[in-house]
Amino acid sequence: MGLGKTLTTLMFVLGTSHMARDFQRSDLSNPPVQCAATLIICPLATLSNWEKEIETHFRPGAIPYVVFHGRSRQGITREELSSSLVVLTTYEMIGPSGNPQHTNQLMIESLAMSWYQIVLDEAQ
């Protein structure tokens, strides 16, 4: 803890943003959509830490991001996801994981998007 892994990861995302934009296709109607965003999957307990690091260490708008978690995720559009450099989410939001009660909910899996990069934060 405290070694700067989150900040280093965010610097890498920013440093590779030009390649991420090249990866992205402009046609958002045909799945899978190629998205320039780095999908960062973390435990709920560290989600706010990722947001804080972006807001503390980067000028506003330098790393456009969206938080895909909770009820507010229902209002997020593909365009918003595709125009972001970072999409923050939790392991619970990936997919139904065999739970039939969650199959009708909007999850990362149901978006049918190809992410430029995926970061798995397993926070100890």
C-alpha cells in the first residue's frame, strides 16, 4: 500500500490515450463497440480512491471518466463510455456470475464493448 500503483496506472492510461483513440471505432451501433476507455475493475471499497486520485493529481478533464456502479449506471450511454478514457466499476458490475436474478440488469458484460485496456485492482 502507498507505493503509487493507482497513480502510475492513471499516468499510463493518459500516456497511451493517443493509441486508445486509434483503437476506437466511430460506429457505436454495431457490437462489439471498440472503446478507447480503460476499464478499471476494483472492489467497492477502493472505487472512491480511484476517483480521488484522478481529481487530485490531474487537471479537470485530463482523464475523462465515468463510474459504472449502482443505480446511476442505468443512465450512462455508450457514447459516454466511449468518450471516456477511464470507466471505473466494481467486480459486482461485471456480469450476473450465474445469478439468474441479475440477468436483466445492465452490467458491463451486457454492453458488448471491447475495451482498450482492462485493469484488475484486487486491493488487499
